[in-house]
Amino acid sequence: GENVEQHPSTLSVQEGDSAVIKCTYSDSASNYFPWYKQELGKRPQLIIDIRSNVGEKKDQRIAVTLNKTAKHFSLHITETQPEDSAVYFCAANSGGSYIPTFGRGTSLIVHP
Amino acid sequence: EPEVTQTPSHQVTQMGQEVILRCVPISNHLYFYWYRQILGQKVEFLVSFYNNEISEKSEIFDDQFSVERPDGSNFTLKIRSTKLEDSAMYFCASSEVTGGGETQYFGPGTRLLVL
């Protein structure tokens, strides 16, 4: 089955800095890569996703890049704000299954 | 914007008791899911459901778990005889399409505590 590794587990930045969270996956047939933001005690919310036929996708301050050859994908947040503080989960849909395998999460802390 | 809803928000039960967690998926969605998240850990897939039957299930989803869509709106997860290790947040999710690219929308979760 799919295995998703996520780093770092904790990321602390100053307001206005950029934050990058990286994930790797094992199944080369995976074709859908969502990112979820989970605030403390709340539901995971999809913030951006990318499909395997695209290398990069951007939505305002958030961008995701995908390197299919290396089986890496990353979340980039620019101009971070305190309200960006949350746990971010990457996920990958294993080929032949539409069930996402989640990474272990990155706790992002943005200091004002 | 339509959202997945779940009840109850919190449930405390004694070990060995049965619990039923309820979810109302987004109305035009056809695929339904249950996930579990133990405190401080990642989200883990339990089961997916489509066309009134289980599509996929993980090894966590053993014989003590069952799912049902008793009517046109509710989707339930039953834990027959709860164990201490079943204490977790349980999320329901739904999606519109499948095929490796669908977006899943999560409910607010039910926090289950087994004593």
C-alpha cells in the first residue's frame, strides 16, 4: 500500500516569512495529492490539491508543487500570518484506490 | 456552503458498550467515509461506502465496526463493543465523484471517550 512521509513535524516561523512542508510517497501510481489544514479541535479542511498531470498549482499565498519522478510534493505558504497556525496534513491517493493515505502532520506555528 | 454534519459532538461511554455515531453527508454526494484520529496522531481511514455497500475498509475496521445508511440522509458508524483504544475523534467525510481525484469534505467530528 501507499506510504506517505511528511516533514517537518513542527515548523515555527515569524509572521511574514515563508513556510515549506514536504511530503514523499511510495506508490508511483498515486495521482491525487490533497493538503488539509486542521485547526485545534476542528475538522480537516482541504486547502489545495494537485493532480499528477500538473507540476504546480497556486492559490493566493498557498502553492503546491509535485515532482512525480522523485515522488515528492510540497506545500508552500508565503507571507505567513498568525491565523495560518494549524496542523497541516498531506495525503496521496494510491493508484487503484480513491482512499487518501495521510502523512503524520506538520504543526505550523506563526509567531506575530 | 453545504457542510457535512455529525452528531453527537462528544460521546463518553463505558468499555463494552455499543455506540452509534451519526453523520449527514452533503446532499448530492454519493461516496461516504469514516476516519479516525487518535489524539495528536494522523487521520486514519476506516471505511468507504457507496451504493449502499462498503467499497473499501482498512484493517482497523474489524468485526466490531459496522456502517449503515438507514435512510436517504444519515450515514452511521456503529462500534459494537467499545474498547479503551477506540477513544479517538471520528470524522465522517463525503465526496461527489471517485476515480482517484475526488475531493473529500470532512464533518466536524465526534470525540469518543471510552472509560
